[in-house]
Amino acid sequence: MLLDSGAYFAAAKAAMKKAKRSIHLLGWAFDPLTRLEPNERGEGPDSDQVGPFLNKLVAERPELDIRVLIWKSALPIAASQHFFPHRARKCFEHTGVKFALDPTVPFGACHHQKVLVIDDEIAFCGGGDIGADRWDSSAHLDIDLRRLMPWGNVHAPRHEVMMLVDGPAAAALGELARQRWRTATGDDVPPPLVKTGEDPWPDRLRPDITEATVGIARTMPDWRDQIGIRENERLHLTAIAAARWLIYLENQYVTSPVYADALAARLAEKDGPEVVIVSTARAPSWFDHMTMDRTRSVFLRTLMAADKYGRFHAYCPHTPKGETILVHSKVSIIDDRFLRAGSTNLNNRSAGFDTECDLAIDAETDEHKVGIHRFRSRLIAHFLARSPDAFEEAFVRAGSLSGAIEALDVGPNPRLRALRPAGLGPLATLIAAFHLGDPADPSDSLRPWRRAQELGRERRAFLHDIEGAAEQQMIERRRKGSPRRKEPV
């Protein structure tokens, strides 16, 4: 588990240096000017920029199959990112790197998967793109010249999480990348057939969990010849229903009424789980602030109204001096036995309109549970600028995640501040009621009045089934006498 893009970029660079057969990258965005390991002065050789770095790799190893497939974004989005797709196309012209923009989504939707596969032997998947405004360290400093962008300004602190896997999971993600390339370009890409016997896993990177089964959950819109895939939505709802004592959700966008109702049902239970959400205080773009932030207020009010027993807490992280940290990660941890990281937001779009890819581990051994538990401690401790051991001690004393956070987060500038719903004026109320900018699938993307019904018939029925399963699990737990909370690992 890689905390923040500083760790991801360094690991990706080390792994790509070892590539012998193929490097396949899927992204929402990609900027060839991105420095993979910037120094304290914001400088570095041009070869450290990802575009020249890939060009050098393929020049030295002509047999290396390097493909970069990025969503063909709408003009306003490309402009806001300094036209990164056009820079990338120019950077890779007349080189061995194959670059393509993927337009194969419904109008208004996007390709949101973030996957990097090397030799079909290791793969990165999570919330992070390789972009000039993405790098940050886990310290999330107020001023850090390593966040200097090519055009001179320093971007805001940003939090990401990526999962690195090997074995069959990496090979399966390689097949996903090849399917995407085939759909976007019409070209078949054969899988790498000959194993080199060399391991591209970064040398100094110690795995958190070993010998685990990894699940891959996807979202694909129901559009043209593509049959809709809603694995991410189903996995989220199933995990929420299965929780015994903790639901930890770290996500950029928290807006979907489906998830709000599922979480509210668990909060209404007398012996239900603690629910902790970490998200951004305010979206950085005007469009996201008007759409996602406004609708999030309704989400938060739904959970606050259902919280009869004081088990719901929402936080937004800040730097030491109080600057907002953009939470771009998408992480779920359930009971220290289920771990998930990927590209899927907790909004309508990620359930059935955009394309998404997540990885998940459901612990099969005590060692897996220990690995998930340690990662959770490391993840939350880094927001508080505390050690994982210090957070673990506070967690044991407090008996809850929120209790540990509030015991440690003292002083004039709290690092994890309460995330509260904003007031809604007439325009914001309209945006929130109809989920403008956040369609659930292609069928209602141009008919927002359908979203005022909150849930479609099929989705309401599915949610009812999930809640019924949760009720049966609760009855079974009580019959066996199992406690709601378990002792920390």
C-alpha cells in the first residue's frame, strides 16, 4: 500500500526501470512533464520527467512495448490541466512509445481507471494519475517546492493511495489494459508470453500483505455494445452490509444516495458499526464545488439524522498551518479484515456512468488482518503527523477510531477537522435534488429529472436485498453471541 504520490511515483519509476517486456498505463490524465522524483528545490534532470524517461527506456530497449492510454477529455477539462493530452502526443511523436486518447464513453462520461502494469507481473491501481499537480509527500507540508509545477506555481497538498500487486492479479490487470487499448484503437495487443525470470517489484519496497487473493471490481457504462458492469457499487454495498464494528471510507466525492441510505441503515442499528468518513473540505474546482460539495451536504445530513447512537464522524484533513489537503484517494477498510483501494468515488458517476477499477482484499488469515490493521493505523496516523504506534495506543485506550483521532488531534490547528454540511441556497438545493453533474448511468445523463426520484426501481430493490442480508447477519451474530466490536489486533 503506497501512501501519496511521492511513494507511488518513486516505486513506479523503480519498477519501470526493470521492465523487460511491457509497460501499459491507463489514466484519466497524464502529463509528460511530471517529475517522478523532484528534489527539495523543485528541480531535477529532464530525464526525471516521465515523458523523456519513457522515451529513453524504449530507445534503449526497442523490444519494450510501452503504451499510454488516456481519456480524451473535454476541452474545458484539458484547458484546466494545461492541455496535457496534446503535450503527451507531441512528446511521444516519432518515438517507440505508443500513445492514444480514448473517447469510447458516453457523452459527459469519462475513463477514470488508473492502472500501471509492468510485464504482466506487477501492477499499480488506485486513485492517482501521473500528472504535474499530483506529487506530494506523506508529510503534506504547507510549503514544499517539490510540488513545483513546470509553469512555476506550487500546487496544493494532495493525498492519494495506490495498491501494488503481483501474480495473477497483475496479469488480470494487464488483460484489462489490453481490452481497453483494443476498444479504443481497434488494435489487438498480445499478452507477453515469455517470462524473463526477473522480478520488477521495487527493491526496497516491503509488501504489507502476502499470499492473498485479490479481487478486481470494475465499472463500465451500459452503452452501445457494452453491457453495463456495476461491480464497484455492489462491492461497496455488500461491504457496508457486512461490517460489524468499523466502516472507514476515504474518498474525494461522497454524494450517492444509494450509499447514504446503506450507511444510514447501519447507523440506525443499536449495535451497528462506527462509520468514519475522510474527505476534502472543499473541492478545488468551481464545477466540483457547485455539484459534488453541495450534494455531499445532503449525504452528510442523511447520516447525521440517522446517527441515533453517536457513531458517525466525518473529517477533512489540513496541513500544519491549516491549509486544505485535497483528498483524492478512494479507500475502504471494514473491520480490519476488508481493504479496498481504487479509482471509484462514492458518487453516482462511479457506480455506472464512468469507467472505474478497484482492487480489494478480504482477509483469509490472521496475517492478512494484521497487514490491514497496520495499514489503517499508518494511514490515519499520517494525517495527524503521528507514528502508527502512537495512534494504535490511542485507539486501544479510546476503543474507537473517532475517539483515537480526537484524543491525539489537539492544539490550535487540528489536522483532522470536522466535516460539516454546508448551507444550501435555492441553486444549491436544485443541484443537490437533481444530482446535476452526477448521473447514475447513460440512460439518465440527459434527463436529470429522473434523479429526483432518488433511487431507480432496480437499485432500490438491490439495496433492499443488501439490507435484508445485513439484518440476517446481525441476527446470526447475536445468536452466536459475537461482540459488535472486537479487540484490536
